[in-house]
Amino acid sequence: MKEKIKEIKKELDKTIPLIKLTNVTKKYKNKVALKNINFEINYGDRIGIIGANGGGKPTLSEILGNIRKPTNGKIFRQDNIIIGLQFQESKYPAGITVFDMIKYYLETFDIEMSESELDKILNIYQISAFKNKFLANLSGGQQQRVNILLSLIHNSDVVF
């Protein structure tokens, strides 16, 4: 599995930022969610973003993950960066099991994984015991374990 990912994944340039934000602002109608945000994420960084409720943390994560566009400002991302996203809350399709969701991600990202490799990952993330249960019926903690796995399964360079 890792060999295939390495074949198609270009090497990151570790001498420049993975992501850089310059004067990023996001407005929703009359509300300013983010105003002139400037920072960069370099290879190996671990960054925490804290703030009050309504402070724009999910908006910033969505902009970093290229899901949402800023109203103003510039964003640089290395062309070959692979981003993993884990949301605070996830909405899963009704009737989908943990195992089916993982298989969907593997297919989406064209990741070949043997059954023994998948079983090993399920054990590492302590998911084996509920792999055949519906995602919607899991506890919040169990869902977060699945979310973490899904954000990392495609060998992410950075995870939000």
C-alpha cells in the first residue's frame, strides 16, 4: 500500500511552507468570521488553533483544507500536498457501516490495501469491535476514531 502511494506522490519541498495565508479574510453577509489572518505551516509543524465559540475556527480549517474560499487574501499550498480533514461533527449517509465507509475512502483515494493490512489498521485505531455497526449509531468517541482514521488513511501530509 505505502509503496503505491509513494509512486504517485511527489516529494514535498521541505524548504518552503506547506501552506501560507496572507491577509485572509472571510465574510458571511454582515459577519466577519476571519480578518487579515497571516501564518504559515511548515513541514513538521504542530499547530493548535483556539478561540471563543463563533471565532471562525471551522471556517479557517475549511479554508486551509480548500473546502471554502476566502473573501479576500491569498493562500499558497504546495501543489502536491495531501490534506486530511477531520470535522468536529460528521454526517454519514444513513445505513452505512464503519467498514463500508472505510472501503469507500480506500476506493475514492485509489488505495490498495490487503485485508490483513486493513485489519491491522482497524486494530490500531480500536475500531475492529464495531466495524460492522452503522456509523450513525456509534458513540461520539467511536465516531471520532473513525474520523481520525479517515483523515489519515490516504497518507496525509497535514491534517486539520
